[in-house]
Amino acid sequence: MFSDVKTILGKRRLRRENVQKENKNVYIFCTATPKQEPLEGKFLLKPARELSSKPPKDWDDNDLMPIVKLLAGRPYIDGRGDQF
């Protein structure tokens, strides 16, 4: 039981060491316009289905941009009622 925990923690430590160091010369900022209304969850179904049909290594910008555009500036996703 405890050997499994040590194995998991060891992997986390290795992963942390492989993370790139912070680059102070790169400036990233968000250009999304804040929207007050939540995103209706039903709008994510089609793009999410398309993404799930491919392995992540095969995703490109054309696959990801529909979801990025839908989520940009949204405070949360509404998954209540007929929204899912």
C-alpha cells in the first residue's frame, strides 16, 4: 500500500523537475472580453465530441479553437436543466 504512494510521489517529483523554468522575457496576457452570462453547456457538445474522436497528439488549432472561442471570457459553464 505505502509503496504505491511512494511510487506516485516519486513520479510527481520527476514531473516537477522536467517543467521548464520561468522565462521572464515572455509576456502572456488575455485578450478575451469578459462576458457576464455563463456558457450554455449544450454548445460544448459538438466540439467536445470532435476532440474526443482523436487522440490528443493529433489535435491542431482547428480542433481546439471552437472550444477556446466558446470559453473565452466566460465566468463558468451552465450545466443545469436542458443545458447539458
